[in-house]
Amino acid sequence: MNNLRRDARSFDFILLALVIALAAFGLLMVGSTTGLGNGTMSPTFINQLIFFTTGIGILLLMAFVNYEFIAKFYIPIYIVNITFLGIVLLLPRQAGVARWIGLEIGDFMFGIQPSEFAKIFMIIVLAKIIDRYRDKINHPLVLGLILAATALPVILIFMQPSLSASTVTAVIMLTLLYCGKISYKYVIAVIVVIIPAVVFFYIDLHVENPILVDRILNEWQHDRIWNFLYPDYGDGDATFQNEWALIALSSGLLTGKGLFENQIFVPLDTNDFIFSIIGAEFGFIGSVSVILVVLLIVLRCLMIAHRSEVFLGKLIATGVAVTIAFQAFTHVGINTWLLPNTGMNFPFVSSGGSSLWVFMAMIGLVINVGMTREYSMFESMGKKE
């Protein structure tokens, strides 16, 4: 029988340094967009600074509390996840959305965004379920359990509405199922279903009286997709953000205008379109450098997943890597207008305390996985002697 041993000497200081450097750069960029260059420390910047410093503490905590112990509570974690996602829907909506549970004190807003925490919660929950039923992963009942466990939070998040967060949750499930070695017959079956569904969605989007599109998407979501496909359609309100983000991004040319020097207004520049500000101030070289740092973080997570001797650890580390990669890719795609605007933040860089806390906690889990390995009962006996 194998046991688990933790080795603090395996603590990944390189991954820690990469993450802190990227998050510190993100803090600087949030300051740049909110007047730090003029000596102004805005509430947004101060909030981000608080979440940055406390986020490092959360990362270290998650690194040293055994992830196997945390995963044992996957059912309570799931219940907490669903509870908070449900509470959000009962709160008054702001600008047509309901995503935050918070407390406002003067100019400062302290709160959480349950859809962000759902990402790490679902990585833990799904990884534990797949690990527990590893030998029965292709049994219809097990697959049904996994699909049902994912569908509920996806639906609740979509109702906020948050298409981006619900998509990330679905990607996490698909990734972990693939890592769990789901049978290719199910993969083929999904492809057979998805292709006609995409074709139907595209056709339904173009008819005068849609059968399904208008029932699934809000009007502004519909307009964003339509304007992405046909930029010259309508008055351009749905593409206003993308247009100015692309102008700012391209204005930096090769080396950028310099820190605090962007003068182009970009809506949501501290969050959904912060990459465009990076491009404006640091140019193509700076933008590519940030992407490379993210790539190094993802590769480091995948390396830890590959080396892990514990299947649960492999799943968790891979889930984190794919989440970071998917969000970064989507964010950059939106900022460069290669993808329709879905409101995706940039991991570790965009403003948002919940997002920063969650990604810090994810990295803590990955470092945790890297410090844990199995050892045989003979090693155990020798240790006792």
C-alpha cells in the first residue's frame, strides 16, 4: 500500500516568482489605468493592492495545507459553491447582471464574485470525483454524475449572466474528463452533437424570428456575436470596446509609449481590456513578453502535473494549467478582435480581487501537488525503524 510524503525541498520557487512577478505587473497596470502616474492611488488600485498582498498569503496557505485533505471535503465544497451561486441570483441586479456579493464602505467595495471561486471549486470537486471513480470513468452513471455536477453551476453562472465564466467551467470539466481517459466513443459522440448544434446556432442567428438564440442569449450578447461576424452592422455600440482596445493596442507599435503614457480611452481598461493597455504602453515586445510569462506558468503547471505520482494531483495541476491558458488566450483574442467580446479577465493581471485570490489559490494547489509524492510501505517501514 502506498502512502503520501510531502517534501518542502520540492517547493517550486520558479513558479512562485513567475506568478508574483506577473501579479505585481498587473497591479502596476491597474495603477497606470487609474491615475497612479499622476500620484493618485484610486480605490480600484488600493483594492487590488490589498488583494495582491493577501493573495500571496492565500497561495502559501494552499501550498502547505495538503491538497488531498482539502479534496476530502469535495461534497461540502460543492454545496458551498452552489449556495453562493444561488444567493447571487437573489440579490438586486446592477446594470442587468448579478455577479457579486459585497459590502460597500465609502469609496471602497469589498466583496466576492462566486463565479470566480466556482472555477477552483469545480477543479477540486471534479478532480476528486474522477479520481474516486477512475476505474469506472466510462460508466454511464459516473459520466452522468460528472455532467450533472457541472451542469448546475454552469446554468447558475449563465443566468447571472456570465458567458465567460460558464464557458471556463465547462472547459474544466472537458479537460479533466480527457485526463481521466474517457473513451473516445464519447468524444466522437460529443463532436457529432456539437457540429450540427453550431450549424443550427449559426443559421438561427440569421433568421428574422430565431427559434432558440433569443431564448438563450440576452440582446447585448446577441449583438456582440452579430457585430463580431459583421462589424459594419448597426451603430457599432456592441463593438465600441473592441474598436478602442484595438486602437490602443496597435498604438504602442514595437516598444510602446512608456509606462503611464497611454492617452487613448478604453472601456473596462482595468479588467476585460487591460491587455490593450499593455500593448499601448509596452508595445509588441511588452505584449509578447507578458504572454511568454503566462506560457511559462502554464508549462510549469503541466510539468508538475506530469511529474506527479498521485492521480488526483495530476488532475488538479492540469485543470489549473488549462484554466489559466484558456482565459489568457480568450482575453488576448478579444483584445485583438479575433474573438467576440465575452468579458474575460486576464489571469493575475486584470483588476478583481476574487479573480486574483482564486488564481493565487490555484497556484498554491499546484505547488502543493509538486511537493507531494508516493512512497512504498518498505520506505515507510524503514522510516519507522
